[in-house]
Amino acid sequence: QGCGPRPTGQPRARVAHVQRAPSERARMAKVVHVLSPNGQHKCAGEYTPVDGELANGQPVWQQAGGSFWLYSGINGMWIIGAQDVKEKGFQCNHGNLFCRT
């Protein structure tokens, strides 16, 4: 699934294997692989779900060995953001990569 450009016109990225319903946690992928071939390479890599952490009703994923988070923004988009979004309790719509699906 391709992701739309961020509002400032940054390149597209791909987010795969995200289950949206928290009730399906047992069937949820154990790892999400994020590819960002056209930029924002620091956001690429494996993300694993954070036990007991939800953002706007959806699971939160943490980058393995990195400092980024994959979360559902208050606008319903999947977003990869840095520590500042975690500090805001994921109650925001900003980050480095955005996905509309």
C-alpha cells in the first residue's frame, strides 16, 4: 500500500501488515516492516507493537533499535513520528511519514 506524501511534499513510504482493530490483537502481525525508498530513511525498519499502548483506539508500534513510533493520529491517518509525539500521548497529527490507508 502506498502512502501519500506528507503535507510538506516529502516522499512516499510504504507501511505493510497493520491490523486496525485492537480486538484482533491476537491475530495482529508481530512486526511491521516500513520501507521508505525515496527519503526519510531514518523512519524505515521493523516496528513491533507496544503491549497495552493504544493511540486513538489503534495499536502503537515502536521502531526496533530506533526512536520512532507508528501510531494512528487523531485524523485517522497512520503516522510515523519521533519522541515528541509519544510525549503528547499520540494526541496529534504530525510526524515524518503519513499513510492514508
